[in-house]
Amino acid sequence: MVLKTLVISKQLYTERGCLDGGMVVEDGIISKIYLRKELPDAFDGEVQDFGDCRVIPGLIELHCHGYKGWSAMSVDVEEIRNLSRSLTTCGVTGYLPTNHLRKDVLENCAAIAEVLENGSDGAEILGIHMEGPFISKEILGSVSAEDVCEPDLALMNRFIEAARNHIITVTLAPEVEGNMEMIDYLVENGINVCIGHSNATYEICKEAVDRGAVITQKTGNCMRAIHQREVGVTGAALLDMRLYNEINSDLAHCSKEFLELLYRLKGYQKLCIIADAGYMSGMPCGKYDLPKEKGYEVGTDGLLHTADGTIDGSALHVLNGLKNWVEVLHIPMEEAICMASYNPAVICHCADRKGSLKEGKDADYVVIDENYEALKTFVKGRLVYDKGQAEVFENPEYLQYQKEVYEG
């Protein structure tokens, strides 16, 4: 039996623009989009009328280490499934779990591949993003020095095999000896090369892009800054129109002015909003004495902090970044949606089926209110999150470690 739903909204953000109308979803696919005057008088299926609420494409997160107490670096298949569920609370319908080099990284890749191939009740895993291990020891950020190693094609092949060919992106530092050959190897295997945790010069970055690098990681962070005589990685990110740019848009990792520079130089077509969420992102603000990280902080500044004060990612989410672009930088909603949905779909090699509301694509959509809060999230036409339901998405284990609660 074919399941049919008519989704109606006065603000339906499609590839044709923001429409007052509706779309028909059949077996998880958008089969028809109507203007309101074209809506059928009678419909032989479910009708969802969301009134003035905005209906937007599901968000795609390219850089996710975890959320609400669930880790993307776990070897537990059920934890990965719970992570997928938790991300739907902020409108994410597809994502790349992001890992580092750990002793169990092969098992982690296998666990993610298992969920990707067999599905979950939440956001769809579109592949794996490996943040390293072939990065610069000079620019680690919150990555441990133990999570870095020299470029090794045989080791990279072991990662690919463990992940059952589901690695989408690898972040590396092109200046590290051996990484140009690594870039060639990744490109040959259809894997995105992402420049990050890098102290490279502009010329080295240019060579990396010439060889096939396609994106820069959390642009402006963990990379060589601009100097008037050597513009480095950040300069390459701003100037090279072949590169897409991850951009953490929480206004804490990057200033409003830096976001504006990227927008003016690259245009919305080359920017991908990310959150770089950690496993404690989305948890209540406060200090936590975690088993391995005493004094860990989920700050009211929108950031995660380790005990020594090092920034460990954003405490916020992609939908918050979309809000900042529209409400603070005042760009059109349609452009911000492209940055949060369509451009990431291009990077994930799935823009033919995801990233926008268009006939023939997966019915991944989110209903948001005027405060950019997700009210309902749908993956392939299936309701996976409803704010009105009293369902717990946080990992209860980590709630018990909170020692100090922050208000506001």
C-alpha cells in the first residue's frame, strides 16, 4: 500500500523558493509540489497543515562528534543509533559521524557502518568523517597528540575496509610529508579531502586543491591564520573558489565579521554550516565531573570547555547557526538553508536525493517555529521527532555527573 501525505504550509521552502502551498509525500519521496491555489480539493491520504510555521529541508551536519551525551566515537551500535535519534531534536536528518584516531577506531568505523547499512529511528548516517589522523601536531586544537600519526596508505586502507567503504571525508594537513600522496590515494578512492588542523602555506594549499581537496574544516579555526606576507590556509579558504568551507556559525568559534568576510568572498554557494558538536553538546549548561574529564563545562557562551579551558567544540547546533545567518547577518533564509542542507548534501555525494525540497527527492523536512526551534522532524516522510511528545533524548548516564547548574 502506498502511503501518501499532503504537507501544507504558508512558508514551504523549496528549490523554487518559499511557497505558500504544499507537497505530496509518497513512500518517503516528494512526488508533487503545489502552490496553494493548485492544492487538490480532495486528497486520499493524511493531511499535515502546519499553518504559518516554516517547513524547511532537513539539515545535514558534516562534522559531528556526538550530541546529548551520545558519542560518535563509540563502538556501541546502540549508542550510535541513540546519537542519530538525538540529532533529530535540532532538525538534523542526515549527518557524518566524525571520529579521531583512537585505539578502537576500526571498531568505531565498523559500528557506524552497521547503523548506516541497517538504519535507525533518527537522522540518516550518510558516511563517516575522519578528523585526522594525518594532521599537524603544531595545530591540534582539542585533538590529543596521541590521535595523530604519520601518513600511511596501508593504515588508511584499513580504515576504509573497517568502514566498509563508507568514509566520505578525511581531514588532513597537506604540508605534512607524505600527505600529497595521501590526497592522491583518497581522491582515487572517491573520498573527500578536507584541509584542517594545518599550518600550510597558501601555495601548499593550492597544490592540495589542484590534486583534489574540496573543503576546509571549521574554517578559521585550527589553521594557519592570515599574515600580510603569507595568507596561509585561511587565505586559501577565502580566496580559492574551488573550495567549499565548513563554517561554525555559533558566533563564538568565528566572529560575525569573519562570517561576513566568507560570505562576501565565497558566496552562500560554497559555505556549509556546521556545529562541530561534541558528545556533551545539547546537554544542560553547567559543570560535569565526567569519568575521564573532570571539570568539563557546557558553557552558557555556547561552547564546550575541557578542564584547562580549551574549547572543545560548540554546545549549540546547526539550526542555531542557520538562525544566526538570517537574524544576525541578515542574509535571505533561502541562502542560509542552502548552506545548511544543499551544500552539505553536495559534499556527501547525495544532492540528487537530499538537501532540498524538490520533486523526486527524499522527504526529509523540518517544521520550525519563529524561534528556529524544531517542532517536528521527518526523515523520508517518517516522523522521527515531535517536540510535543515527552520523550527523553539525553543520555541519562551523563546527567548524573552534573555538579553545577548554570541558568540562562
